[in-house]
Amino acid sequence: MTSKLWFQVGIGIILALVIIRLFIEVQDIFDPLFIIAQTIFIPLLLGGVLFYLSRPLLRLLEKKKFPRWSGVLIILLLIILVFYLLYAMVGPMVSKQVNSLVDNAPGIAADVEEYGMYWFNQRDRLPDSIEEQINGMQGKVGDWAGNVGSWVLAFLGSVVSGVITLVLVPFFLIYLLLDHDKFAPFIAGFFKGERKTWIRKTLSDIDETLQAYIQGQLFVSFLVGIMLLIGYLIIDLEYALLLAIIGMATNVIPFLGPYIAVIPAILIALVQDPIMAVYVAIIMLIAQQIESNLITPNVMGNALDVHPLTVITLILAAGNIAGLWGIILAIPVYAVLKTIAKNVYARRKDIRQTATKEV
């Protein structure tokens, strides 16, 4: 019975649950490690994203007989140049639209409040359950207003954290570019024989999966931002560039990103002209359909091959467990685990076939 797969999987699950339970019981011991991990998580994540974007260029430079250190230096200079050009070309327009939005914020808020009060006054015509929710929201407005001070302090803390992150990201990027090819040999060095070969292959597959996801997702987000910008300019929507950038940024959130991006665009459109909100919704729908049915399948290919229902389930579960970061990281983590599972299954299959041949 112990040789059965179901028995081994069951024992593995039980051991994993026992380890998790023991870990929870002594988690106070690991608090310093958690603090360190939280501090370096975002800089390491951003450094990893930049690493996967710039590694193809580094490999090209190395093929041209450039020393690695000079290739890393060229990449850093190019990154600085790209950010400077973006700031020089897009920065003034974005800054102008942000300042205009801030100046017009009281009027926009008043118009949105007027729309809200209109629908609030119509609550008697709504079902009882919806009316109760609206009344409950009305009672919470005062609580939300009272939390403005804490929100301001949290925002200031986020600004400080953001500055620290920007300082640390280049260091992580430099070390990843210089020493990335030492990681797999270091891990595989703990194993021997065929198991060592399997570890190297698994790490290589994980690397390809992460590269396909990061490069593909950022490229898709860029194309979605371009489509939104073109659509918003065609309908002459105010703050078109700013709203397109927001759409491009939120598109990195799988499934939910487009719906998050359309909220500020619809609010601006309602203030500008109520019919514009319909146009914005149509533009977002067209962009999403083109992205999901044309761009993503051709850019991503079958590197991830995750069913839409699986995506929705993962996002809902990860959002409840880890919030926004859980939503963003759910799909790549799942893709990595799926890659590991495929390699484990293939390894077991090879072992079983070898044993059968010997018998």
C-alpha cells in the first residue's frame, strides 16, 4: 500500500499540514525574518521584473563579446535614458492633467455627489435588500470622513517607503544581472546524478515561465494602454493620457484590472457628458476583447495555459488571503507551481518506465 501514489500524496499533505501548524505555533520566533522579507519584497520584485526585461539585451551584448560588467552598465544607462525620455515627453502632459484634475476635483466631487444623491433619493423604488445596503452606506460616511487623518499618515508612510524602494531596486537589479547564472548551479550542487539534472531542468522551466509571464504581461499592458489612449482621444475625453496610464498600470492585475481602470474613466465621463460614460464603457469592452482574444494568446502563447475559471478562482482566493499583492502574484505563483508539478509528474513517469523495463 505504501507504494501507491494516493497513499504517498496523502502522507505528504498530512506532513505539510503538521509543518504549517508547528510553524504557526512558533511564528513569533520568525518575526525578524518576516520584517526583513517585507522590507526587501517590493524592491526584489521590481528588480526581478527589470531583470527579465533587460536580460535579453544582456545576452545580446555578451554575444557581441562585451564583458558582463560593461553590459550591465550599458543596461543601467539605457534604463535611466528611457525613464528620462518618458519623463521629458509624457511627464509635462501628465503633470498638467494631474494639476487640472486636482483643481477641478471639488467640482467633480460635487457632480458625483449629485448623481449619488439622485440615486439615493430613488431608494424607495429599489428592492428592500438594496435599500438597506444604501442606508448602511449612508451611516458609514461619517466614519470614512473621520479616517482622513489616518489615510494621510498612511500616504506619507507609503511615500517614504516608495523612496526607499527606488533606492534599493537598482542594487537588486545589478546583482541579478551579474550573478543570475550562479543560482541554478548553487541549488543543483546539493544533489547528484539524475536528480541534479532534473533540478537544473526544473529551474530552467521555472525561469522560462516567469520570463514569459513578466515580458508578456507588461507588453500586453502597454498595448492596452495605447488602445485606451486612442479611444479616449477619439471621443475627446478629458484627462485621456492620465486615464490611459491608469488603465495600463491596472492591467497587470489579471481579470480585475480593466474593471478597476474603467471606474475613474466613467466618473470623469459622467461629469463631462453622461453619454461619454457609454462611450468609455464601449472602448473598455473593445480593448478588453482585443486583449483577451487576440493580443494575449499571440504574445503569451501557451506558456501559462491557465483556464479563465482557474484565473477567477485564484484571484478570489488570493485576494482574500493576501489582498492586492495576492491578486497580482496569484497567476505567476500558480504558473510556477504548475511547472514544478509537471516536472515532478514527468520525473515519476520516467522512474516508473525505467523500473518496468528493468523488470
